[in-house]
Amino acid sequence: MSVIAPWRPRTEDIPTQPGVYRFIDQAGTVVYVGKAKNLRNRVTSYFANPDRLIERTRRMVHTARSIDWTVVQTERAALQLEYAWIKQYQPEFNIRFRDDKSYPYLVVTVSEDIPRVFLSRRKDIKGAKYFGPFANSWALKDTLSTLLRAFPVRSCTQSVYRRAQRQSRPCLLGDIGKCAAPCVERVSPEEHKALAVGLAAFMDGKDDRVLDTLRYDMIQAAESLEFEKAAKLRDRIDAIETIMVKNTMVLDDAVDADIFGIATDELHAAAYVFRVRAGRIRQARGWVLDGAEPLREEELVETLLRDGFDDSLPPARVVVVPQLPDNRDVWAERLQELRVERGERGGVDIRVAKRGDLASLAETVRINARQTLQSFLSQRSTDVVARSAALAELGDALGLAEAPLRIECFDVSHLGGENPVASMVVFEDGIPRKDHYRKFALDSPRDDTEGIYEVVSRRLRRLQEGSVATEPDEAPDGPPQKSGFAYPPGLLVIDGGQPQVNAAQRALEDVGISIPVCGLAKRLEEVWLPGQDFPVILPRSSEALFLLQRVRDEAHRVAISYQRRTRKRSLKSELVDIPGVGESMANSLLKTFGSVAAIRQAECDDLQRAPGVGARLAHTIHTHLHPSTGE
């Protein structure tokens, strides 16, 4: 019987064929869907020693109460069934796209007798063609305004259209040439529908086909002496070419590719895509990828290939990804089938772009993915509701009497045990209070636990004293104000695991102050409490964990930056103590060799490489740094 899951199926009962498996919780809800080339090998891997499983997998298996599977003939069939089930069940532990509903689509109701074009954030109209989603609604509105010059399809609502019919008078768009005005029979329903089909074809990337048809019709109208019709067609051609120029990059017309980029931090990821057709970027879109697990690039790539084509535009002949999936051929077959379903021929080549235009575009897409991620994190950290929820959730998770409105976080930094320093950062109501930050020079502790004990003890003594002044090595960031030490924290957070948290608790007990304390261990993002054998596990997507990560990362940043600054000063001072070496010579030596350790390893001849160092000074430096050699 499995320790981690007593309900695990017997190994001999699990088939060895390809298939799809589902983890199901006590309520009968599917919490995870996965595919496997060999079901037995994949499923049994979930029931290994719990210590060998990453935290999110342990939580997923602990949440589940049963597992079922479906055998299929091929790995490709497993891929298709996995895709269908993920769409159907939206499992908690599968990676998902977020914020998709916030992006607008261009909709053409080609199935109606009098089609209509408009913008929508919903995709529930039967018989309509959807184009997008688009990243910016204002850019889409501008594009639609230009499109209506080329394809004057009606864009009004049904009530406006019927009122125009009753009054035998078109709306303003009909008067300015951005609607063919079928409401007053300026064009027949068939002619108007042809305009809608042409607009849809243009949005599908068939620029040349649409332009060739319009040019042919213009020539025919001119030869038939229908000059007014020819002039309108000419204006439509000009409008289309204007749109094409707006969307043109310096790419060959033959470039037909979907280019995906990914950006990640510890627990979040974002993706971005350029949909390039005939050398022009047709769509540019970003997502936040949400999953209940640390996000590996290989899994993210498969998620993009699975969910990144949920629009009417077929996959391109070339799909560029940051990393090739293991089952590349299976995914290529799946995307080829999708191309056929959407009216295109030809296979799909999944590749990593290493040079040329595609590589340049891939780098641009990666930058956009990074911006999408930063924007998401920034919005999340500044949202008042999210901050309040984070504090309340954190208080509940740690069993606090009230939400910790003031959080102080401590981190220790050193370089191989030398030059130890520490940082204290402060968040009030979920927002950094940089004027209350403090930095500490430590008294050479033996390890991180002693460093934490020292810095927490010093902070608590200052709290007891209620002093406004600061020690020389405890300088605040920003202008002098009332000392941040005068304000009692609601929670102490330690960058580290159980040993560091226990050290902080000893400091609290020795000083005689009672303040809640916890630690955040970076490896698995576990929250440790003093004297506890097991950590508190916060959901990966929780606002409380996100807040703790921000606090911990800020303390780490401040400690590292302070350690680097003081290290530069101590390195330079060690050289300046050498007779004949001044400030500028110390800078020259450090610039040439990079560190005092490298200077110490250099021989006299090597030292003379530094500008201004002669044979005598080189001998002096070498002798000073190697006193035991007797030189």
C-alpha cells in the first residue's frame, strides 16, 4: 500500500499502452489530466517515495482520491484526448491560460443574410468567424475603421439597422462611405455578403487574392465605362494597401510563421505570440500561464502548442518555440490536422529559430513575453483588493490573531563566509516602506543561523529602547525620518527554512518579546513556523504566497546589493594598506585582475600587467599579500 496514496491502483492493473489518465478528488472533480506513451510507467511514478516528489505533485496526489485512465491506439490519439478533456474539465493542477477573456476579437457574421462586422470579447455566436484575439482594443478599433474603407460591411446593431430601413435613411457610416448601406438597398444582399466574405478572406491572410480580385473588377468596370464603380474599387485597393503597410515589417513575403516566446519567474509564466502571414504580423497577443506547479519550459511549450491556436486562424507552416517538445512529430501532426480543419493545406514544421529574421522576431516576442509578465506582477502587487486578501489569507494560514499590517523580513548575505551583512525590509499594508529599510554589518557569524540570531536580536533591542537614532551601520534608505525601529511589526519573515526560523525565535525569547515569526524556504516555497516538524503549504496561486515571495525577494535584493557595495570597499581598503598603492592604483589592480584573490594568485611578472605597476611595486604587492613566503 502506498504511503502517499492508500487508494493507488495495483501496478499490474495499469495497462502499458498509450492513454490518458485523470486524477479525481473526493467530490468527483477532475483535478489533473495527463497523457502517457506508457500508462503504467507514468502513473506509477506518482506513487513513489513522497520525498522524491516535488511539492506540487505531492499536493495533487494528496488531493486526489482515485484515478482512472483510457487506453488509445497511438500517442497522437492520447494527445487529442488530453486536449479535449482539459478543455472540458479545466483541471486545477493543469497549466491554463489566464486573462483570455480580456482580449477583443473581430467578428464577422458571415452566415447571416446581411452580415455584420463588430468587436466582441465573447465567442458564442454560431456561424460567425472570429479573428484575434488582439492585444489592444484601441488598435483593433483603428484597424476596423480602416478596414471599413476597404470593405464597407455594416457594423451597426440590429436595432439601428431596422430603424434605418424604416426611415429609408442610412446612418452616418453609410454617408461617409464606411458602410455599403444595404439597409436602403444601395447594394443587394448578395453584393453586401461578398464584401463580408472578402473582409474575412483578408483577415485570413489572403491579401494577394483579395487585391487581385479587386484589381480585376476595377479594370472590368473601367472598360465597361462604369467609372464611378471603378473609382470606388480603386479607393478600396488603396485602403487595403494602407492596412498592409501598417502591418508590414522587414520580412520576406514568403514568411508564414507562428512565433511563441516565454518568460518565467519562480512560480509565474507569461507567453506571447506573433502570428505572421505573408511577411506581416497579423496578430500579437500575450497571456499569463497559470498552473498549480513550478512551470518548466518543456511543459509550457506543450501548453502553447495545445492552447495557443484557439482562434479561427489556422496554424502556420512554421511554428517557432523556445524549446522543442519531446514528441515533436506528434504535435506537428496535430497542428497539421488543425490546418486542414481550417481550410489550409501543408504540413507544420516545429522548430527553434537560431538565426535570421525568425530568430530576430523570436527575441522580440520573448521581450514582449517578459513585459506581459512584469505587467501582470505589477498589477497584482498594486491591487488594493489583492493586497487585503493576501494579508487576511496570510493571517489565517499562520493562525494570527489579526492580519499582519506591518511585515519585516530579514536576510543574511556573505561571500564564502566573508564580509557578512544583513538586510531588513518593511512592508506596510502590502506596500514597501523603503524609508524603514535597514542594512546591518554583522560580527562574523559562523553560519546563517547565527547571522539571523544577531540581526533579529539587534532589531528587537532597538524596539525595546524605542530609539529614534540609528547605529552607523544601520543606515536607512532615503531622507532621515523617525526610525523604522520604533514601529512594532505584526510579523517577522525570515529568508530561510526551519533552522533560520528557530534562530529568530531564540532571539525573540532571549529579548523577551512575543512577535509571530515564519520563514519562506526558496527551494519549494514552504512556509516554516518555529518548532514545527512540517511546513505550511500555501496554494501556488494564493495571494498570501505571492506577498511572501515579494517580501523575501526584496530582502534578498537589498542584502545582496549592500554586500556587494561593502565588499568593494573592503577589497579596495586591503590594497590601499599596501605601501605605494593608493586609491587610483587599487582601482587599476582590481580592474585588471577582478578581485583581490586573483591579485594574490598572480606572480610579480603578472602584476606588472596593471597600468603603472613596475617591478619594484609588483614585488612590494606580492610580498605584502604573501607574508608567510618570506619574500
